[in-house]
Amino acid sequence: MRRTSSVVLCLAAALLAERPSGAATITVNSGGDLQAAIRAAVPGDTIVLQAGATFTGNYELPAKGGTSYITIRSSTPDASLPPAGTRMTPNYAPLLARIRSDANGPAMRTTAGASYWRLLFLEFAPRVSNGAANLVELGATGTSQNTMAAVPHHLVMDRCYLHGDPTYGQRRGVALNSGDTDVINSYFADFKSANEAQAIGSWNGPGPFLIENNYLEGAGENIMFGGADPSIPNLVATGITIRRNYITKPTSWIMQSWTVKNLVEFKNAQNVVVEGNVIENSWVAAQQGYAVLFTPRNQDGTAPWTIVRNVVFRNNIVRHVAGGFSISGYDDGRPSQQTSDITISNNLFYDVSTAWSIPNGAAAARFAIIGGGPRNVTIDHNTVDNNGSATILIYGGYTPTSTVQIYGFQLTNNLLRDNAYGVFGDAVGEGSAGLRFYTPNAIVARNAFGGAAATQYPTGNDFPTMAQWQADFVNIGAANYHLVATSLSKNASTDAKDIGVDFTALDAALNATPAPTPAPTFTVQFENYDTGGEGVGYHDTTPGNKGGLYRSDNVDIAAANDTGGGYYLGWVKAGEWVNYTISAATAGTFTIDLRVASNGAGGTFHIEVNGVDKTGPLTIPNTGGWQAWTTISKRGVALGAGKQVIRVVMDTNGATGGVGNFNWFAIR
């Protein structure tokens, strides 16, 4: 009997191991053992988690073998969720299964050699006390992954919602240290930290990687490749596609304490395509606010093979930034390889502006700064509206050979502003002088330099006045940079197309597959009013901060007991006001929601935008207590695109002798 049982069990195990794709569904309801289900699953199985349930722990995806995916997903039917190719949004959170980290590490991680796992319709949420951790780890670092054999591969994260804590943030959404991995159609929010935080960070994964159609918020960098030396010798992330993402930082972070650097950064990467993305909101903070960096970094001194090469950046919109590109030929602190073969083509840059400065930190508002002698840099068919003193600054910087020249430089078919210095060679001069020194034998042709002097630049370019250059566009104020029919830049490029952006190609890349662009929505905490003090960021009629928290000026701030915690403005009196500077991605008509409380009939207030009353008087109701919060709304509020100054003005006191308490407001 024992021998027969052994044979039967072995046969059953063999049959189970060869279970065909889709052969089994393992259901895990609220309170069930998700890790046990993961252990039991074999290639082809689907693990279905109860929608709305929370599974708390540090779940591990082990190596299973086989080439069929194991899927972990919510129990909500597909018909009630975004279809394939459509981006997830937080509105679907109640229909997802939530996987929440505990105090011991990420919510989910792979083990060595794990492969063919698919994560679908899941919410990944943090534990506040574990905010310094990665929320999801695909791959590992250190001795647990120092050979290619240990790298997890064939992983898919599709239509998931990952977020940090709104108040405390989270260090990183996905640590992407795997091979052959897709992160698609997902939503990443509130990845922010007083240290460096990213939505997606990768430094020990070989690739290829597809990052497509995601909404990505990250304070330090939204996406970064590099930043720490790989544990695998000679590893360079290879085959990276970043396509049709909405890459942004909420402008409410300007007034908060998170470490803010840039939007997309490559420190160790090759064979990269960045295409069809909207990339926005980068200001001077911990760095100079450049949107995109191509800067090789042998970060810890153990990776001299570090390189950035073969990068195509095309058909993107970059807007509301303190600068465009920062490109370095070499690591200026440790040995690296030379940056090479960078192509920047058919992109629209606007609101590259000195307005994205902070006190004691001025934005240079350049399109590009290039130093250290990278090789083969092509800038072609871009439209750039910036207001910095120089549009392209080329400087010497560090090179191991002391050769700072850029060989293989092409600047063609661009619409560029001269401003004060246009294309400037550091310590050499503007235009031809700087180009001759820093870019020998460069091709500089069929650019339209608005406001530049023809005598300072190579022949074969156009030099409209600044007024003519601006008049060539349909409507700069509405960010419509199509050329008017009478523009002399029409059909005038080296390839007989329009100088500047080919909008047919740009629109096709942005809309290759229909994907919803998030509405320009902002949630602003009332305590994060503008800096500048009395008469600039606020006006308060009483001295001192009665609540004694968060800020040390005369605005009264106390701790909120509302969902999400944080702070609120209290002891608010008629005649006071607070300012908030935001940036709207597009113009439109919106609803403003305000979170308020009052222990009795409250007073009235109104909201101004750029000095114009947009709401008329709004009344705070009796909510039943100073911390009994409710949301009031005002519909039909018109906002323009770009930077807006919102002023909340207190008009009359209520029966309590004050206006009421204010927690946050949101524009949607």
C-alpha cells in the first residue's frame, strides 16, 4: 500500500507540473493565505483575489519554470475594468484587490530566477512605517543577484494602481531589476521622500524593458536607470522603451519638503527609445530642474563600464520645466565610458521658463546644457519656446582625455529662440565662435533662430525677429505651436518639411493606441500656501501661529483628524487670504472641491484666479464640530493652461466669530 500511494502521488505531482495553460483557477478570499496560493500555483494558473479585500504581507513570487504565465488578479470581471491598452486610474480602486506591505519590506518581490508572472488589476499600497522601502521589487541587488542566472524575467505588471501614502510618501514604486519586463497601463502616485524617490528605478536589471501608457509621479526622478552600481559585472540596462506615459510631478510638491530633482534620468543605459510621452513639471530644488538627463554615473566607483548611448528621444511634449536636457560626456567624479549617439528629434518644448525658480534658486530655462564632450549628438526638428538667457549652452566639463569637443554634432531644422545668447560656447562666445570651438565640423542648418543676428551664426539658417518668430505660431497662449500658413518656415527644412515639429508624427506617437490623459487635477493642502511671507503668500490679521505646527509665520495651523491626517488652517478670520501657485496642463472648466469644518454656522469666502473672482461667495456650513469634516464643491470654474495663482479670500465671519477650518482643496 505504501509503495502504491507513493507511485500515485508521484504521478499526480508530475501531471500537476505539466498542467496546461489556464488549467486551474485558485481563489483567495479576504483573510485567505495568498502566499500559500502562490506556492501552489503552476505555470498557466490564475490566482483570483477577492476584489476590495486587503492582503497584508511581503509576498514572494518564486521560480516555477515553464513558459506559461501565472496571473494574479482581482476577482472583478474584465467588463467592469479598463480594457487592454487602457490606463488604470484610482477611480477603479474599489474594484481591485489590495496588496499592502507590512513593516518588513516590499508588498511583493520576486525570488532568484522567477519568471512568467503577470500582475493584473491589483492595488499596491504602503505601510506608513515602511515608507523607505520599495513597494514592489522585480529582481534584487547584492549577493542575491550578482549573476545573470539569478535575474527574474518575463514579468508583466498591467493595469495596476501603485501609490505611496499621501502624507508620508514612499521611496519607490517598482525597483525594476529584472529582465524582459513590461510595466504597462498602470498608475503610480505619491512616490516622494525627503530622500530620493522614484516611481520606477532600475540599476541591476539587464532588460529589455517596456514602460508604456502609465501615469507616473516621482519626486526625485519619475524614471531613473542607474543611480547605484549594478551587482552584476558589466551590466548595462539594454533595450528600454518608454512610450506614451504621462510623467509628472504635482506642483503642490513645490511647497513641501520632498527631494525633487528631475523627470527622466539615464545614468547607465543603452539602446533606448523615449517616444510619445507627456513630460511635465520640474523646478529648481535639489537640482536645477532639467527635465531629462543623459549623464553617465559610476555611482559607487565599482562600475567603470557605465555608459549612456544609443538613445532616441522623439515625438514627446515637454512642458512647465526649469530646463530641457542636461547631457554629460563622462562621469565627472569616477571612471566611465563616453556618452554617444544621442538623437533628440521632433519634440515640442514649451514653458521652459525662469518662472520655475524657487527663492535662492534661479531656473536657467535652457533647452539644453551639454558638456564633457559626448559624441554624435543630433538635435533635429524640435520646437522650443524658452525664456532663459541661453537656449543651448555648451561647456568644457570633465573628460579623461581633456578633449571637450563634441564630434558628430548636428543642429538642424529647429525653431529656437536666441534670447540673450542663443547657442553659446562657454568662455568662447555665441553662435559660430562657440560652435567652431566646441563642435568641430558640425552641421548647423535650416534652423530659425528667433531674434538672433545672422552675422553671429553659420549661413543656411533663418533669423526672424523675435516678434516674427512668435507670430509664426497659431496661438502661443494656448500652446498651439502649429505654424500659420504664411510662415516662411513652412516646407523650408533640409527634408522639405516644416522647420520645427512635424505635428502629424507627434500626434501619431502620442495617440498610437487610445489612452486617457489624466485631467489636470490638483489636490492642495491648505497649509502649503506660497512662500514669501505676509502680503505675498498670505495675509493674516493676528500675530503668531495659534496651532503652533508645521510653519513658523502668522498663519494658524493645527493637526487634522480627517482621513489622511496632515494639518488644517484654523482660527480663520474675515479679511485674511492665502495664495497657491499651481500649473494646469490644459485650459478647461473644472470643479473645485474644498474640505472644511465648522462648529456652528460658518462664514463666507471666495476664490480668485490670477486676481479674478471665479466663484462668488461660498459658505461653510455647520458641520457639527471643528474637526467634523465635509466637502463642498463649486462647479464651472474656468482655468487657463500653465501657471495660475489661486487666492482663497475670507469675506465674512459666521456665528462662531470666524470663517471656519480649511483642510485641502482639489481641482478636477
